[in-house]
Amino acid sequence: MKTHLTDNDVFEHYFSFAVQSKPIKAIEKIFSHLLPYGKKIQLKKGKHYRINEEDEGVGLLLITDGLVSFINTDTGHFISTLYPPTIIGLSHGYNAFYNVPDSLRSTLYAETDADLIFIPLQTFIDTVDKQNLWHDVARILAHRIVTLMNKEKTYIGVDSYSIIKSMIQEVWLYPDHYRLQISLPKFIQNRSGLSRSRIMKILFDLKLGGYVNIVNGKLLSVSKLPTSY
């Protein structure tokens, strides 16, 4: 997944940073060793998958296609949007392997049709040990921590317009074939906790001002968004 330069002030966005700094070589190296042991899972748009609670059992998931949201099962809070190639379940695997109490409960939500590969936990551990891949795993985890820290700065202590603006910028960075499957108002509401009426009012005013073009909920274009509302 690649970003592209536009006239929008989006290149400093946390999601843009996440895409540009993603340790692709480390992920692809791990993928190449794990894929032969995987079970394919097709997750249709709008469907959920509960990590370590489905028929496949305890293990990790590789995203090979599609956009998937990562959700805290207990609170319903949307944590992040994941895009291929991505490895999911490293922290869950740690908790399961070491029997950590009060383990994480997370759910995946398919924003688009998505292709996943399930890898049993013990297979993952044995493969990473055998192929000496723990340095690559560490790079992936470090990137994830830094990305979450950058995201925190984006959303904490800001007003509703700033939140909506940031989410518009994020969606605009998605490849067209993913972005055009997403309902922007629903995407914003799920992640922000803002009322639908507030979201629709701000989106309507941005469209009226010529800053965005939204048709049937789909974001078709963005020009430089105002600093404030």
C-alpha cells in the first residue's frame, strides 16, 4: 500500500507515517516462511472475526488483502485500521503462550472484503525460532508502538472537527479500490463516538465549501481542508 502526494496537508498524518515507515521487508520475510503452513480465511465486508475465539483456535493472522479494523472486544473501541501486508496477534500470542491472566480480547471487522491466513501459535513460534526471525518480529512491534503514539497525539485533546478532519485524511490515503467500499460517515462514527448529526453537519459544510466531494457516503475527492471549523 503506497501513499501519493496531493495538495492536501495529509503527509504529516499519523497514518501516512505508518504507511511510509512500515517495515515491509521484515513482514514479507516472515510471510514467506509462514504462508506454507497457513489456512486461508475469507472475511466478507461487514463481518467480524474474534481473535483466538474462532474455530481455528489460538494463533496469528496474516492480512494479505483488504482493509480490516482492529477493535477492543470488551469496549467496542476501534483501535486502528490494518492494511496488507500485516501480522495480527503477536500480543495475543504472547498472552496465550505464557498464560497471562485477563488476556486481550480483540475483534477484526472487515471494512472491505479481506483475505486472511491463520497460523497456529506453536507453528509460528517454531518457525520464527528455526529461521531466526525474532529481530524482524521486534521491528514490527516497535513500528506498531511508535504508530500508536503518533495516533494518540492526533486524537487526544482535540475538538470534533479535528477528529473528523484527521479521519477524512486517513481515508483519502487508502487505495481507491478500498476507499470506494467505505462509507465515510459510518467510518467516522464507529471510531470517534461523535453523533451522526454532528458528523453529517461537518461533512455537509465541507462539501458545500468545495473541500470534499462525497457521493453516497463515498469519499471521491479532497482539497486542502481548513485548519479549523
